[in-house]
Amino acid sequence: MKKQVEKKVSNAKSKKVGIIIVLVILIIAVMLGVLLYFSMTDKSYEVEEVGEHQYFKLYEQEQYGIIDKNGNIIIEPQYDMIQIPNPSKAIFICYSNYQSNEDYQTMVVNDKKEVLFSKYEQVTALAFKDASVDEVPFEKSVLRYKQDGKYGIIDFTGKELTKPIYDSIESLSYKEGCLLVGQEGKYGVINIKGKEMVPVEYDTITADGYYEEASKYQEAGFIVANKTEQGYRYGYITYKGEQLLEAKYNEIDRITEIKGEDIYLLAFENGQATIMKNKESITQEKYEEAEYNNSHDMFIVQKDGKEGVITREGKTILEPEFNTILFVNNGIQTQKDGNIELYNFQGEKQEIEETSYIAIEGTPYSIAIQDNQLYGVVDENKSPILDSKYTYIEYAFGDNFIVTEGGKVGVINSKKEQKIPSTYGVIQKLENTNVLQAIDTSTNTTDLYNENMEKVVSLTNATVYVEENYIKITTDTQREYLDKQGNPIQNTSIFTENTLFAYQENGKWGFRDKEGNTVIQPVYDMVTECNSYGFAGIKQNGKWGVIDKNGNILVEPVYSIDWEEPEFIGKYCRLNFGYGLEYYTDELVEE
């Protein structure tokens, strides 16, 4: 009996252990399935931001090398070309026999001059093709490699993100982080993690151009096309890889002015345009053309040669029965059979007034424009504040208005007080400031006025720079600083990390330390402030030289440089041609 009980207990334990094992296997299988699912469906990626620039291209005797932020030579200038995909990382692509239409050899080295990724036939950076990029015109975290005549991508550690399975890999214009890949004459898109965004089955692929300040082009989708006997047929795929429209349309355009998760497209088929919100048409009607007006969030649509207006939701405001339609400040102006009419934004007919009004947001004022194109200002009751006698009026800030009369520009406030005399050729508000820049075009004199309309700077042949936290105005011998309200400020309060600060005395420039002690006597015609790398320029007799942050002269003034604010790293001067075409050199001495 006892043995039977023990046997039953043993069998029960065995069954329990077996159930636990099965459950564990099921849990593991589910977890693996979930991980596999997400690994296959997760198409998100993050475009890497470049931190502080550590490395720079050096150019000497028609050869390229690399210097670091201290001006030390890392790679001797001995290559036909060098690419720095990410200036914060020690990865350099060195080219030999570099010709745009011939074969060339590449070698990847680091800051220790160690050769990397040598097992591949070739490794190159992925250069952007468009002019929308910042000063680093490459994908900043991946490289293209070639193996057995095919291409793949690796990260900067050498990890293979794709196998070498593609006939070509290139950057995709206006879509950083996504790459155009080709196989057997067809194209697709992968991201910088190697995930497929668009299958390789199209003849052409372009990004739709959608842009937001925070995410830049990351949420731009893809307009895809295949060539048929009738011509190209277009479709649309979102930035997440979801196909919204099949490739059957004659043309597809995204309405990039409409921001948000919903995607608005104009899809043309057989000469008719459908306005699509994601996969659905916002209206049953088809139009010959549709034009979105961002200011009023409406479409001007055309049907049978006539124009109408619909909302973004597809509601008809005006039937397409007018010859022309124009959005004006106070409504919708139409023209039909020679008659001009005015409708409000709900489609109700209005009396045409002789004056139109532009409300100034955040103020009780509106700019009034007469039929004779003379400008004035009114309050919220449309009572005159400034008479309608000016050829142009622009709001400045506070109660101040920039007015143009008789070809001259000045500033008048709401009490009709002349705050800046109407003697200037140009007056403009500096962006993100309460400072006005007034230019006397006859003498090329720039005057800056603060928020109280007081003149604080007056310089001839000056250049004005609006930086993040201050304003700088310079000439070839002078420099002034203002805050965003136009108050004069000292360089010591701006460049708080510097050890030296430029100062002017008796028309000459030198440097002081934080305590105001003179480190370099004021003997120079002009100097620059020390930059973030600890170097400053010194100018004498029309030539420039370089000092370090401790006041040591690295180069006496011998460089022939034509611009006001040269930048230096060590003894090398920066030459910048835009779009990432920059390098440093010391070959600036005239023979």
C-alpha cells in the first residue's frame, strides 16, 4: 500500500514537472515569437546628431589629411580626397586615384592611423545629394561596403547591418536615415538599421518633401512608381512602410503644408485629381486641379475650367462656377463674367468695402489698405490710428510701426510720434529680437535701435549677425555686441568659457583676461574672439595671424584673408564653400 502511494506521488510529481516544462517551453516560444515579430516590424530609426566636432579636413599641396580640434595633424595630407562622415568620431575615408569618372581605391582609418574594415573591397561614406543638409553632408552612423561586387551597410564598429545583396546603395534625397537600394533594375528603401521600408520592386522612388522643425524629414513618406506601356504609374507608402495608394496614378503630390499624422495627397488619374486623406477621398467630386491655401486651410478646386472652394474636410464653400478665385485679407474674392464679388469664409456674400484689413496678431491693431494701395492703421473698432497715406506699413513691436512714405522709411508709434526719422532706405526688425536695423543706403551706414527706439550702434559698411543669445555687428575695424532687446553687452558676459577677451583702445585691439588684466597689448588693427576651440585671429597691416587661448602667437600676421571674421584651428584657417565643402589650410601666404 505504501509503495502504491509513493508511486502515485512520484507520478504526480512527474506530471507536474512535465507541465511546468511544457509551460516554460510555451512561454519561451511566445517570447521568441514576440521578439521576432517586433524585430521584423519595428522600422523606427534615429538619425544621429553630431556632437562637438573633433576632426576637420586639412588641405595642403593639393592633398587632403585630417587635423583634430587642437590643430594637431592626425592624418598627413597625402590623399586625393578624404571624407569625415561624422566629425565627432574618428572614422576617415581616404581616397587614392580619386577621379569622378574613374575607379578609385578607399581605405578607412581611425585617429591611431589603424586601417579598419580591410576585409571589404571598398568602404565609402554615403553622401547626400540634395542641398537641404547641414554642414555634415553624409549619413552619420553607417557606411556602405562592397563585397564580391555587391553592396551592404555597416555601422562605425563594423557590424554588418545588411548582407552584401544590393547592386547599389545611395542616400535618398530629402530623407536622411533612409537609403535607396537597387537589385536587378528595381529599387527599394532601407533605413540605417538595415530594415526594409519599401520593397525592392519599383522603378523610381522619391521622398515626398514633408518637413517639420522637430523631426525634419523623418516623417516624409515615399512616392513610388513603375513604368508601364502607358507611362509611369505612381503610388504612395508612408514613412512607417504602410502602402496607402497602389501604383496606378498618373501623378501623386503630397500637400506638405498640412502638418500632423494625417497625410493629404493629390492623386491624379486620367486627368482628374482626387484629394486624399490617407486612403480615403475627402470628397466624392474629382477635379482638374486643386491648390491648398495654408493661411485659410482651404482648397481652391477647378472643375470644367471653373474654380470653387472646399475645406480640408471636403465641405463645399463655393461651387466651382467662377472664372478666378483669390483669397484676400477679409474674405474670398471671386470673378465671374466680369463681375467681382466678395464672400466670407463661410461662403456668404459680402459687400465689397473700399478698405481691406490685416489683423496684427496679439495686438488691437489692423493694417488698413485702401483701394488706391495706401496704408494706414486702425484699432479694434476700425477707428484710424495712423492715416492711410503711406505706401507701405509693417508692424515692428509694441506700439511701433515701420512706415514708408515718399520712398523713405521711418518708425511711428500709435500716438503718431515719430520714433525713428523717415530718412532711411531700409528698416527691418531683426529676427527674434526687439531691435530694428536701419540702413542709410546712400552712405551704407547701419544704425541699430533698441526696443525703446534709441540709437545704440551706428557703423558704416557693417555686417549684422543674430546669434542665439546676442547680436553682433562688425566692420573691418570695429565690433559691438547687443542683447536681444538692443542693450549693449560685454564680450565677457557672452563667451563665459573663454580665458581671453578682445578689447579696443585708441583704435587698436588686444586681449585681456577675465580679471581685466592685459595679456596682449592693443597693437592690432582687428582681432576675433577666441572660438570654442581656443583660437583667435589677429590682424595687422591687412594680414591675419593666429593666437591660442593663452595668448601664444601661433602664426604672425602673414595670411592674406579677405573676410572680416576668419576662423582658425591651430595655425589653419577655415575655408567654407557651403554644403559641407569646407577644409582648413595654412596655404594663405602670398608669394
